[in-house]
Amino acid sequence: MKNRLQSNGVLGTLAALAGAMVLATGAMADMIVVNGDFESPALSVTGQWYTATSGVLPSSWGGWTFATSGNSSGNGIVRGAGGVDSPDFPHLLSGNMQAAFVEGTGTFSQTISGFVAGTATVSFEGEGRNPNLAGTLIGPNSVQVTLDGVPLLFGGVNSVTPAYGALQSFTSDLFAVTAGTHTLAFTGLLPYGGTPTYPMSVIDNISIANETIPEPTTLGLLGLGLLGLMRRRK
């Protein structure tokens, strides 16, 4: 009975140490992305509202900075644009929900603090503009997501093209990140004048998961502890 109890105790300790090693490999935590759903400030009228491009909305909007654009790009906020005002994104009708958009080579960004050294992923939802309204004049835009100007990969590709039909979920490939502050940006890639002539995609519900990586010495000590207990059990 004593040997069995001792064996069970050792096994329990081994299991605890193994669990500690799993936890030590990193804990995934959600970063704070300000206004990642673009619901604030709430617009009172549905439609597509441009920011710095045409001066309708300020270039700083709800925690995001919308870059000043020329005649070949645009950006801003879409609110419930499924009615007469703008049928480009009818799937945003629910609750008059809001989302950001990039048209042409428009871009918007946010500087985010609190990263820990390790790995991270960026997730968001997107939908392309309704191509059924005006032939080749309008349609989805390809979008590139960058961190400090470096493109993130999605299935090994450095851009995504949200299709029209519904909001789709996208999560980047895992990437290495240093501790501190980093700038996340979304940029349209299709300029005006191509096919479609006025490409646009909406971006919504942006989040970041950041995972710490333990120091090699920590994992080494845990590994030695497990080896020691295994030898003792023999």
C-alpha cells in the first residue's frame, strides 16, 4: 500500500510539473484594441461616411487614425449601409452596425501598447463591396494588414480579398513580436481605375492575441525536475 501511495504521489507530481511546462510555453492573452468593432462614436445616419479624403469625418475616429488620402483612395466608416443610402454592404443592417472601410489604396491604423515578447495573431472580419450593383465599376478590395509596416501573412499570403456575401473571419499566421508598442494598419491594395474601378472592402471586429514565450532556462529547469522524478521513481 505504501509503495502504491508513493507511486501515485510521484505520478501526481510528474503530472503537475508537466502541466507547469505546458503553461510555461506561453499563455495567450487578448490585447486591448480600442474600438475594434468601430461602433463608437455612433453615427446617426446610415451610409458610407468618408474621413480625411473628403473631410466629412475627422481623420482620428474612435481610436483609429485614417490617413489623409488623395484622389486615388478613400477610407471611413460604414453604418448600416443596406438601405437606400448605400446598398453596397447589406449585411451590415443588423442593429445599424458600423465598420471601417478602405477604398482604393485607403488606409487606417492604431498604435497599440502592452505587447509582451513572444508570438501573436491578428483576427478580423471583412466583406467586399457588392459587385452586382454597377458591373465592373465597384467590387471587393484586397487588403493588406501590417504591423510596424511589415505585412502579416494569412495562409502564407500577404493579403486577403474579402468576398461579397457575408462577413468572413480572417486570422493571420503566427508571427514573432517584441515587447512594447506596435502600430497595426489596414491598407487597400487595388487602386482606382482598374477592375473594379472603385474597389472597397469593410473591416470589422479586430482583435489581437499575444502569447509569451518562456526563457530557455525556465524550460530547462522544469525539464530537469521531470527527469529527476522519473529516475527517483525507478
